[in-house]
Amino acid sequence: MRMNNGYWWMMAVVAMVVSAGGAEERRVSLAGEWGFKLDAGKVGVEEKWFARQLGGKIKLPGSTDEAGVGERNVKAANYDGLSRVWVYVGGAWYQREVEVPAAWAGKRVALFLERCHWESRVWVDEKEVGMRDSLCVAHEYDLSGVMTAGRHRVTVRVDNSQKYNMGPDAHSTSEQTQTNWNGIVGKIELRATDPVWIESVQVYPNVEKKTAKVKVVIGNATGKAVEGTWAFNVHRRGSTNLAQVMPLKFEAAEGERVAQEWDLTVGEDMKLWDEFSPAMYDVDADLMTKVGEAKYADVRETSFGMRKLAVEGRQFAVNGRATFLRGTLDCCIYPLTGYAPMDVEGWRRVFKVVRDYGLNHVRYHSWCPPEAAFEAADEAGILLHVEAPQWAFDVGKDAKRDAFIEAEVRRILDVYGNHPSFGMLCMGNELSGELGFLSKLVKFGQQHDGRHLYTSSTGWSFVPENDYTVAQVRGIRGPGTEHDFRVEDAKLRSPVVSHEIAQWTVYPNLEEIKKYTGVTRARNFE
């Protein structure tokens, strides 16, 4: 592909920026030992614990359960599930000193906490910088103006109290499966960018046209108008063949966020993503900008797959081919840690087991897995059904919780939407209440991101807007070969995913007791 001299100059500058201050030099891991103190009395904010050194020690990423702090669980065994060894509910304070590199002077600095349970508040030195409460995506804080070059004290308060009523057994917050742990898991990092940066990249594949629409959002903290040039490089993973490299110039008025979009050609040798051949593509977005005489740069790599998931009649279709879902259910039962794996390798093991059983689909009951799960599922060709983190019977009737769920649905789509493994989004498990609220959520998803299919609930509370139905077939009980699902199934207009039909009573294997060496014990078996 021919490119003019100006474009070659731009690419050379970008290469210099990346090599001199690339992603690895613009991130500082905060994993390790942190100062620590429990706040069962909820007095820490009033007593300004952020202004003093915390006396305890704890390792992050991790939880209070893993650290063996809280109250020893002496309650009677729960015959319905596992029992935590240590229990703590309330505020927990985490603190450490950080050194901001001198090379970050003038940069925008952010704190990235991949998964907190549940609400987090952050102070830099003695200045509070905000609160986040997502159960599904990372808690990110813009520390610009307070996190300057040099040494600072970062204090994080995490509170796992039930902030909203997600339902007594929601797998996102209750003790039933995941446990209501307190802590910060996954990546914990400081991240630096120029004051003009790539906020997000979304890729919308068009299988029929062999193109991909790229929508980018630029962050601009300079308070001035910006002009610049984009370069996009689309290539299939594992291949050195470039599908497209193209320079694009733009101008944007003063403002913090600027959205732009372009269509990129993937190429005649396009490979589709499905369970049999999960081909992945990467798009490298290189941004060069100018604000007055100042020049800035940023680079973002985003993965996607050329996959179209649709409903054709009463069947699912992947890339135009009728597809039968052969699935299992993940209730976030990870008894050694109490929370799901946060690394890709851990999820590769999970999905290898799924594939070894001949399955191609996993449902996440009233919770959303982390980024690593989507990455591993992309590789394995597994379609994921994700749920908003609620199992409630009064949806649409609790204004604060309903606003939280609306925000979570948007966050799930915006953070994980590029993954071809992200197939379906459901608004929660076995919900009941105001159906109008569920219709609103389904319609929002369909309008906001057409890469996925949407449904209002599992089990019941179906709305006309649903793309598919997750239902129990009524009137069928127990194993047998004389049953025929077609009569009940014919009453539903959309594809049907059978709901929790394999819950059979089994005898426990008491030899497994000794395997519970982590944060839970099989006291029900004992």
C-alpha cells in the first residue's frame, strides 16, 4: 500500500513515542503489600484514616478472606452450600505509598482497580477523588492534578455491605456461591496518557460487506480544540498480512470527549469467528494530535472477531448458519478463592473443560465475568450469556437499584462489547416486578449495541422485545424418554434456551472434603 511522506513521518513519530514511553512504561503495577485496617465501626472517614499510616498489612490483589481477617465462622453448617472460614462485612481500608515517575510530568494519570467488591472510595494523600460501585467492570479514577510526579499516598476504602438489594441469593453479592468477599482482585495499576488520549475503541463487524466500523472516543483534557491524524492497522491474529493501514485526518472542537467513526476493509481473505474456527483480528489505532504547538500521541490495540449473531425464525444463527447452543451454567463457584479467576490462563482451563464436554455456550447466573474470561472464550470459540448482577423480585420498584442496573448494563456493553464471545446479555435471573423496566433495558441494549442478543430475564418475566427466551418447559419432571418438548416450546415465538433443567439430586463424594483448602469449607459434607 502506498503512503505519502506525511504519513510515513507520522508513523515514525508514533514509533518513537511507543518505544520511548510505550504501554509498559506508562503503567505502574501496585500489586504487593499494602497497609490495611478494618473499619467495622464505620469511623474511618470521620477520623480521617486516609491522613495517617495504617498499621496492618495485606497482600493485593486479594481479599480479606484470603488474608484470614474478620470473624472466624462458627455458625452452623449451611447444608445448601459451602461455608466461609472467615467472614467480614463493612469497610476495609487499603493503603500504600507510590512513586510517580518524573517522565509522567504533564501526563493524565489514572488509577485502575480491576475488580472491587463492592463500593470503593479513593484518596490521594488527603484529597478524596471519588467513588465507584460497579460489580462488573473495573473501578477507574482520574487522578490528574493530584497525582503529580513524586511520592504520594494512595488510600482505598472498599465496603462490601449490601449497598443495593440485588436479591438475597444473587450470585454477584450473596453468600450462596461467590461469597460476599471484601477486597480488590485483578490488575491494580497506575496508568499514564497524554492529555489527549484514546478513551475507547469499539469495532462493529459487517460480515456481509467484509468491513468493520470503528468508533473511537478521544479524551481531551487540554480545554482547547484539537487536530490530528489517525492510522488504523487491521490484521488477523497469527498472520503478518495487513488487511488495511490507512491515515485519517480530523479536527475537533474544544471538549473533553470527541466521538468519531470510520469503515475499515477487513479483506477478501476474511476469516469468520465461530466455535469451529475462532479467528481473531486486532486493530491498532495510532493517534497523533496537536493542540496549539503541543503534540501528543496514543496507541490502543483492540481485539474483535468477524462474527454475526442473529435470530432467524426460531433459531440462533452464527454467521448465517443455524446454531444449537449446548451449554452449562456458571454460578461463580470458585471455592479456593471465593471469586472467579482474573487471569486468562485460569479461564483457559475452565473453557478447556467446557469444550472437552462438547459444549459451546456458558451462562453466568446473575453476575458478569471479568475481561480474562472473554479473552479466553474468544480463543476457545465459546458463546457467553452474561447477566446483570441481580436476582430480585421487585425490579422497577427500587429507584436507586434500578439506576445502578441501568448503569451496569451500559458499562458491561461498553467494556466487553468487542469480544465475539460476548453473545447475549440478560437483565438478571428469574426477575419479577415492573415489566416496563425490563422492556426499557432490553430496548436500550438493542439500540446501544447490535452485536449481541438481549432478553429480559431467565425463567419468567418475558417482554415482547426479547430476542430469545430462557425458559423452563412446564409439566416435565424427572428423567425419562417419553417426554416431548414441542407442545410447550411451540407457544414461544423466539429461540428457546432451556433453563436449569438438569438439577438432579446426587450423592456427595465425601472424598472431596480434603480438597477445600482455600477460603471455603465443605461443612455441609462434613
